Amino acid sequence: MSKPSLQMVHGQPSWVVRSSHVHACLTRLGGHLGPVTFRLGGRTVSPFSVAPWAEEPEARKTIPLLRALRGDFFCAPFGGNGTPWRGERHPPHGEPAGANWRLAGVEHADDAVTLRARLDLRIRAGRVEKVVRLPEGESAVYQRHIISGARGVMTVGHHAMIKFPEQPGSGVVSTSRFTRAQVFPGEFESPANRGYNALKRGAMFRTLDKVPLADGGLTDLSVYPARRGFEDLVMLTADAALPFAWNAVTFPGQRYAWFALRDPRMLRHTVLWISNGGRHYAPWNGRHTGVMGIEDITGYFHHGLAESARANPLSRRGIPTTVRLNPRRPTVVNYIMGAAALPAGFDRVADIRAAKGGIELIAANGKRARASVDLGWLGG
């Protein structure tokens, strides 16, 4: 197992790994996976965002999480964590999202390239092991996070951020079946602090294309970018009966789709952080536009551990907002992200199903595409 040297990538020391179809960078600070480039035939696509301040002096003035902000990163505890929990004061999205990881090594085999990194937790004693696997011949990234030695309730999640082409409606967002959907019921941004929301606070909805606006009427969250100048947050609760849950973004103009796959019994919810220039304070300064966080979690919105561990409207209904860590049995969180080429005329992903050798993406208009993935990874 080799130990590659760090390379400076968009302002952050990063480990770089490559397979036949994927080129991925992992920051030492926070373990942020990005940029990631997927090869689709004779072309490449890079769907993830990198914070616009990444290489500016402004970055050094921010918290570690924002300094590295890019791609996808693992959170434990997921959320802002502004309220302490039983004497624990966790940083935003937990130590894994803002502390320095140690590289255990990179293994090159005939079937895959695998990176392993480790982080010793200090606020709540334990360890997180990160596994990033790039199978040869697949335009996909497999991740596994193993939490060991820690005890008690925890919120966990992946925090993927997709950068959409700037033209309005360049991408179409879709998800697997959900049983509950709600706009964040609190004040997500405050005009007094130069932050602005468009959606109706606490509104419930059944489909992404009909979501109430604060000023009346409905908007379509599935078509993006939209609502320039606003920042919003919603949460969808997946149907736990599904064999796997999925999220996808279809880019019809670029003829490809990004997708993420998970076990909905481990990561029960999806938070959509819709960031289109609605924050006018540093370091955002109105320039974080056309980004959507598609964040698969078990937690209560973006609050953090305290609000998720205490009784809340979801947990009172028996819907989990935490996982329980057992020091004698590691907690394993598995995840797959990838890209798939689409045929001409493919409008949007309406369904993703298991198929021989991977998955089949089915469009609303009936067109189909395939991607090679091993769904067995989700079961550990």
C-alpha cells in the first residue's frame, strides 16, 4: 500500500487518486472529496462545486469546514451543532468535516484503487476510518465510513454539493420515493444578517414541483438553478421499505446524470440545501450561486446533534433522527456516487432500478440508460 504525497488543489493539500474512469481529490483538512472527474466515453464531467473563495486570502479567515468546502464530505454529527449536547460542543458538521485526516495508504489492484484515511475523535472518544474505492471500468466512487470506539446517539450524513451550469433550469433534480417532505420550519436565513429565503417556512409538500413560496403561490424545486438571490432548505424522508434510495440530477444539455445511492435505513433523509446567492455576508458575499447540497443524512434538518437527539416532530412519530453508536460494534455508513451518460432526448431521471451489472436509469419519457455499479456495497 503506497502513501502518495499531498498536492495543492484549489487551495487545499489533497491526496489524488485515479482509476480508469475517475480522477478524485481528497482534502487532508475535513476529508472533502472534490473535485471529482468522471469519464463517460470520450469525455469527462465534473459535477461537484468548489467554494469560490477556496484560493483567496478570505479562506484563511473562515472556519476549517468553509476553508475546504467542496465536493462531498462526511459529517458526524451532521448539522450546525450550535447547541451543546451533554457537555459535548461539536463544530459544524463535526470533527470529520473540519479536522486533519491521516492517510493510511492507497492500494492499487487490478479491480480497483482504494484510499484509506483515519481520524481520531477528541470531543467524543472514538475513531473514523474513511474508505474511498474507485473500481476499474466504472464511473463511480464508493465510500465507506466506519465509526468505532464511540458510544451514544449521533447524527451522520454525506454532504454532496452539485454545481449547476448557470443558465436557469440547466439541471433537473429527482429522488426515490419519500414519505414526508417539509421546508425548514425555522428561520434558515435572516434579512437582518443579509440572508434571504424564498420558501414558506415549515410548509409541507408532496412533490418537488409544487412547493409553497413565502409570498404565496408555488415553485418547482426540481428545476434548477432558480430563485436567484435566495437560500433555502428542505428535508425529504425516504421510504425505508425501498431496497435502496437514490437521488439524481439530470443535465439534459450535457447528456449525463449524477446519482447517489444509499441504504435508507441508515441514511433516512435527504436535505436539499438550495444555495443560489442568498447569503450576502462573508465569505459568501452573494457569489455562491447555482449550487445544491444533496445531503443524505440521519438527523433533524441541519440543526445538529442536540435538536436531533431530543424529542422533535419526527422522532415523536417514530421516524429516526439519530443513530446509536456502540463501542463494541462499529457503525458503518456506505455510499455510492457516480455519473451516467444519457441518450439524446432523455428528459429527467424518474426511477433508478437494479439491473444486471448495476443500475438502470429510467426517464420520465421512457428513455433508458445504464451504469455499472455494485449495489452490494450498500449492504456492507
